[in-house]
Amino acid sequence: MKIAIIQFPGSNCESESIRAVHEAGMEPVEFLWNQNPNELKNFDGFFIVGGFSYEDRSRSGIIASLDPIMKYIKAENEKGKPILGICNGAQVLVETGIVPGLKEYAVGMALAVNKRIQNEHVLGTGFYNTWVNIQLSAPSNSCAFSQSLEPGEFIHVPIAHGEGRFTMPVELLEELKRNNQTVFRYCDDAGQISEEFPVNPNGAMYNLAAVCNSTGNAMAMMPHPERTSVGQPIFTSMRGYIAEKKEMNIQPISCSPTPIKIENYQPTNNSTEWLVKLIITDNEAVTVRNALKHIGVDVDIKKYSHWEIIPEKNTTINFDEIKKSGELFNSNKEFIANDKDNFSNTLRKDSTINILVRYRDDFVGKSKLDTLNNRFDIKNIKEIKKGIIWQIAIKSDNINDVKQQILDSKILFNQYSQIGYFYQLSS
């Protein structure tokens, strides 16, 4: 049984992944993103490993999900071959739509920034590294990767991620539960489910640690079973699934994706906007441009950090002190572009669109506000909002068509964890 260990630039979990597959009695074969994808048909299964593909540019997993190799992975998925994505691999499967498996691979969920919640308070966000319990919460035979465990059985495995919080519309979650696609859930040492941190380490809906597609051959899992011998049942299950040689007909689930809504941005009254740009080349913008070019969209892209600083009513903010703090931008490598009309002059070109993207949970803005208030004693700030502006210069005359292609690609934002706006710089 040959298993392709799929790696993208930035993947870093191949060694433990190879070991886990080998110890389960299968033959792991390293397979790079730029190898001949036609060779994938010669493999019995696939393992998209963890790490930071393309440095998590734009967001975790999205650039890899648009890589040409994923078209071939989708073709193998439709043959019912097992596909396991762990951590960053899970993010790739979610961004491709292979999981949870909506019609035409529509994206139906997101893996959002971690949120550690206890007694309704957010204790922390972002990257978290610890050991957790994950419990099989579906019938053993509902998924290719759970056949060696009994329902209710749980294993102790590590996690190490910054964006692992499963989030989706409630109606999709209910369908996943009915379909037995909510494969693994976080639990405590007694096997009890609690939404509170630390049992739920990232704030995931329904304590989800892993979700599969409707036929159970593809699974997106955030914890790392490949890093411990305790996680071997995941891989022995994969081997048993391949041995059965089931004939499968991949059927999409019935839930429809939420239509993308993108409105014109309206800043808060009396707020101040800073558009911060790198002095040097922005590699993230280059990567997004190249990924769009791979799917036939030829554009030029610039990226700006967007800060909206909102004062308390009838007060004045000392903006020079904010600049000196270095919290919102680093003057050694960045500058405020709208101070020099660098942004507004470009904005007036008819062939340019600007999309502002913000996370629905703006933890960065909240954190910066707290730091400026408490560490630097800068007062009169009511709120700080953080976003990214993607400035896209369209080379084609078919501006509306290209704009729709960009939105359809989901490369700029995932609507289940982020919000997108059409943006114009306020006067």
C-alpha cells in the first residue's frame, strides 16, 4: 500500500508522518507539490502533512489549496481513496472544499484563529501547543481513519496550531452530526465533553477536532496523531480501509454554501485610518499574485495593513505617541502610505479594486488597544480595528469578470472567519 506524503513549500512534519505510515504497515513515499501530478493515480492513499505551507500567506492553507496538484487530489478523492490532512493539511482540505464535501467543492467552513475561552472570557488567542484528548464521536466504520477505535474511546495526542478553530453555519454543523461526519471531539480525562478551555483548546464549534466528508474517505484533523504511538489507530484504520477495497460513490452533502456578501466599507465616524505599507517587497502580495496567475487571473497586487483608530467621545488622541510605540507599524521597514497619497492616487484608477479584509474576531485590534492603554499609557482610544487591504490592478478589460474570479477563488478571505469589504480611502 503506497501512501503519498504530500508536501508544499513550508511543510515540516514529513519525518513523523512517514514514520507513522510505515509503522502501520504501509509504504510512505514523499511527494512534492511540483512533481508530476499524473503519478498520483499510482497511490493507494494520501497524507497532506502539517507545517506552514507557503508561510500561511493570506491565511493558513489557502495558497496550497489553489495549487495545481489539488485538482489531481480531488480526482483521487472521487475514486474513494483515503485522504488525510493533519493540521496545515486539514486547513488545505477545508480550503479546497474536499472537507466537508459540499457540491462542486464549495467551501463550507473555516479553521479560524484559536480562541481559548473560560467562563465566557477569552484567556488567549493564536498559537497554542499542548496535549489534548480526542474522542471518537461517530460510528467506527463512518470514516476511513476511525475503524481501529470504538465510539467513545479517546486518545491523548498533541496539538500545535494557531488557526484550528472549526467554525461554520449552524445548519451545516447539524447536517454533519446527522451524517456522522463529526468524527473526533475534544474531551477531558474522563471522556466528558466541555466547551471550556482547556478541554476545548481552541474554541472550536462542537469541540470539533476532526471532520470527514460524507463518504468518510477524507478527513481534516487538527491534532497530530503522527507524533505519538498512541495515535497509530488513525493509521492502522487507514490501512484497513484500503485493504477492504470498498467501491464508493462520492456524494456531496445537501447543505448549500452561504452566499458571499461584500459591501462598501464605511469607517466609524471620527475615526482615523492608517494604511501601512512595507518599504521592501511584500512577499505575501507576490505569493497571492502568483497563485491567482496559476488559476488564470493575471493581476498586480499591493498589500496594506489597515488600522482604524476610534477615539472616545469628545477626546483627542496623541497619534505621535502611537507612532513612537511601534505597536501599529515599524518605521524601520514600514510607512503610513495615505500620509503621502501613495494609496489614494492609485485608488482613482478605474481598473483598480480594493478589498479590505478583517477577521470576525479581531483579536489583534483588541490586543493592540490593551497594550497602548496599559503599557504605553496612551489614553482616549475607544477601539482599534485591524485589517488588510488588497489593492488589485486588473489588466483585463473584463473588470467585473476578473473581480468575480478573484472572489470565487476565496484567496483573499474565508467568509466563515473573515469579512470582506470594497474599500475607498475616506477624504
